[in-house]
Amino acid sequence: MASESTSPSRVEEPRGFFNRWVLDFHNRTVLFRVGNWLFTTYAFLAGSAFAAGCAVSLWYDAMIGLDVVYMAKLYLFILVPAILIGLRSFSIMLEWRELFRNPLQTIIKPGYMLHGGIAGGLVGFVIISQVSGVPLLRLLDGPALCLPLGEAIARLGCYVYGCCWGRPTQSRFGVRYTSPDSKVVRAAPHLANVKIHPAQLYALVIYLGMFAVFYAILPVLPFDGALAGLYFILHSISRLSLEFFRQDDRGKLWGKITHTNMYSFAMILLGLGFWAAGSASSAVLSVDMGHRLVHVLTNGTIAPWIALFGTVFGFAYGVHYGKVGSWIQKPSGGMKPNVDELSMGAAQRMEAQAEE
């Protein structure tokens, strides 16, 4: 009898852990605190996403015969600044109206936009191409392979941070954000404890599938730039499709056209351009599948560069001061402390959207 009475508790303990840390994972915004510094769960996931992306891109470089250590250094010193500038610049452009009203406040608050990182990365690879002498299209296939995997991990970060959130739903897959630190609750209080689409997880599944397909077709790539063209086109189609499930503010341009729509259409055109340029090239593409990702990860001369790459973005994305959504405690210029992520311009647009 004694053994029977203890068996239910043994069954319930894992279930309780599962409920607290998996089913409610999206409300685990803050990972830990050190004084006034807050380290969000997004910090770990963003760092992991960029480290994984760097590793996969270097893996592709190894498969096409490039000097991987040299490329790792170029990634850190040229690509990282270019991506960060692009990420932040496009985020500021998202609220260009508020930029004219409160320029300093808009510039110094946290916020990044994926399309800005892609644009900045493209500029960075143009520079790397000039420095290394490697054709641009050949360089772009590496990030095209790594981006879907990195984005999948990063979307899990978005899920726990509470950004890029979905529309209200009655679906059994809907989630409820209750953490006051999550961005959806801070930016859209009317959605607190409301069941919404886990749009970030939809994106995660799409990007993992895209990565699997890209890996499968590596041996049959017809020319340099083929993978880059596919990524630009397929990523944009998926983003346009996900718009039907998302409700976060992405900035309105004209009518219902958002910044995301405009950038996605531009990427489709670029993708078609990569295919046209690649197919017209006489360069012969050779991918040596004998090189394995584990060879890159266990290479002592490469691993530190990958770790640094991830650490930079982990701190940029996930470390806050005073409260989540603030980089500084006492901004200059006489502004109030703890500047919020979303300016009133974005908040007003979201309130109007909620009333519709």
C-alpha cells in the first residue's frame, strides 16, 4: 500500500515541472538579475542564434574551399558592426514620425528589426567581398544557409520575450502572456492574459523546414547565389504569410502597407536578381559535403570567434538596465528615466488597431 500511495506523486512531479517551464516558457522573460542589470532569456537565445548562424556560415565557407579562420575574423570585425547598424537603423525608421518629435528618446531606446540586419549584413558582405577578393554571390550562399536556422532559434527568443506577437485567437494553440516584463503586456496591456496566436512559433517551424530543405539541396546547387536567391524569396513569402497572424506594430506606410511588406517585396526582387546574375555567371560551384559542422565547432582556432560573435549579439539583444525595455537609467537631455521600447506613436497606432 505504501508503494501505491507514493506513485502518484512521482508521476505528478515531472508534469508540474513541464507546466511551469515549458507550457509557461513564454512568460519567463527575465532569466536573472545582477543589481540593476537584467539578463533576459532572449539574451541567451539571441546569442545562441547568432553563434549557430556564424558556425553554419563558416561551415559552408569550408565546404566551398575558403579560409575559414580568415573569414571568421572578417565576420567579427566587418559583419558584426554592419548588422548592428542595420538592425538599429531600421528599427528607428519604423517610428520615423516619433524620431522628428523626440529624436534622442527614439534613438537610445532598445529595439532591432530583422530586415535591417539583413540589409546591414548585405552591405557587410559587399565590403568583405572587396577585402577578400571572393565573389559576392559566392559569399552570400553561406548566410543564406545559416539564416533560417538562426532565425528559428531567435524566434524562440521572441516567443519568450513577448515581441512579434500574434492576434487574439480561440485556437487550442493560443498562449496567454501574463508576465509584466513581456513586451506584449508592456506595449499592449489590453492583450494581457488574452489568448493570442504564438506567431513566433509558427515562424520557428517554417524556418526549421527551410533550413532542412536548404541543407538537402546543397549537393545540387547549380551556381553561386542560388541559395541566396531562394532565401530572399522564400523568407519574404513566409513573412508576408505570417502577417495574417501577427498584431504587433510594424509601422504603417500607406494604408495597410507596412514596413515589413515593403522590405519583403524588395527582398523578392533581390532574390530574383541573385538568380539571374548567378545563372549568367560562368563560375563553377563545387560544394564538398565531406566537411562537417562538427569540424568547425571543434576547431580551437575557430570556436572562439564564433563565441565572440554570439556574445556580442546576446548582450545587444538581451541585457537591459533598471527594467526590461531600457538600456539606461538616467538618459541625458532631461528625459524621464527608463525610456520605454515603444514610443507613443506606435502605442497610439496599436490602440487604434485594437478598437477596430
